[in-house]
Amino acid sequence: MPKRLGEKEIFKSRIFTIKEAELEFASGRKVKHEFLDLGDSVMVVPIAEDGTLLLINEYHTAINEFQLGLCKGALHKGEDPRERANTELQEEVGHKAQKLDELIVLNAFPGYQTNKTFVYLARDLVKSKLAGDVDEEELEVFPYPFLDFEKLIEDGRLKEARAIAALYLAKKFLNNS
């Protein structure tokens, strides 16, 4: 493993920080690598008792389109991921989970990003709404049969890699329960 000689902040925005690390390899060669520090996040697979998956149809600025996805949000420093998952669920979907199972902690793009995504399966849902962020005005809950989620992937309506991985992990978890 290369020796990390140092790290510095290149740019900081409201959402992310670009950093640069200087590395030294066993050969003595030194290189600089840039990466994004986004902060950690949570993602939730909410499944109602009747087997309905509660997806979100949400606008994404970077790609300038609405896409189906899962409930998700930023994890604040020192915050418990499980608690944040339930808060996001209440803000975005209007439900609270009585049962939250951690499925995985993902590194979506470890070559260029530091962040981890804590992925949970939410079950035993009860109605509970919390006020969300201002930018969540355009969120729309999209109920869909969980057992049919692969159709959304096949027809291109569900494209986010983390959400797709989370759904397959939830399916495997439920099949093994």
C-alpha cells in the first residue's frame, strides 16, 4: 500500500470538498490523486406489509431529469445512520419503520469518492410525516410491487446503481429470512 504523505483541500462547496492526497509508492515514485469528499449518506428500501415498494420520483440537477429511486439523504457528522434512515423515510415517504435491517455499507466510487452509503431495509411501516428539506418539494412517492422492481430496471425507469444494488440485496435478504 502506498504511503500517504499528506492531504490538502483544493475546493469546498456547500455539498462537497475536492481534496488532493500525495502518495509515495514502494518504488519511491510520488503521485498526487484528487478525490471528492462528499460525506456519508443513508439509503432506504421501504417495503409495506402488502409488498409495495415505496420509491421516490425525484429531480436530479446533475443530469437534469426526474428519476425513480430510493429514499436517501446525507448523514450529519456524529449522527446515527439508523436514526437518519428513519428520519429520511418520514420526510420523503411519510412513513416510519418499526423494523430497520442494515443490508450493506456501500462505497459507490472508492477511486474518487470517500463517502459511504448505509443501506437499510425498512419494514413494518407506519404513517409518520416529518417536514423535509426545501429542495424536496418535487418529490413524489411512487408505489410499486416490490417483486416486480426488475421491470423498472429493464425499461430504464430505475437507473441509479446504488438503488439497484440495494433492491437486489433486499430481495436476497427477504428470500433468506
